[in-house]
Amino acid sequence: MFNSGVWKPAIRATGIPDGRHNGMHVLRHTYASVLLDAGESIKALSAYLGHADPGFTLRTYTHLLPTSEDRTRRAIDKALGEVQAADDEPGAVDGLETA
């Protein structure tokens, strides 16, 4: 009911044509991509989206998963950034730089 009773009338009121490219479908994909990028599990996302099978969620949203290189880089940047912040002193150089 939210889509037909609230979302579409709000979109139309702005003068934007309603359609798949700016409807609830896009909001659903945005929700999924934000959670996946934040590290949420496929199993949890599947439950949040109301899917009975996490395999379906994985097949549907695989293209939204951040690459392992991105996750690895962020994890290392975070770990080194916290250590580096404690060791930041003028003249203290450890030769490490985060991406």
C-alpha cells in the first residue's frame, strides 16, 4: 500500500514521472546495496527483504557486493589508521601509507 498510496503520489506531485527507475524497486536496491557495503550478511539481508531463501538474495544482489579488494582495503585502512593516529608524532615515519 505504501507504493501506490504514498510513494507514487509523492513522485507525481513533484512532476517526476513514476516508473521503475525511480520507484520502490530502486529504493529496495539502494537499501540492499547500502547494507551489503556496510558488511551485512546475505542471510540477514535476505530476512530484511522478506526472501525465503538467502540463495535467491545472493543471486539477485551479487552485483551490489563490494569487491573483496575494497573490503580488504577498508579494513586495513581502518586498522592502520587507528594505530597510525596513536603513533603520529613529528618525525615518526613508519613507511606505511593508507590508500
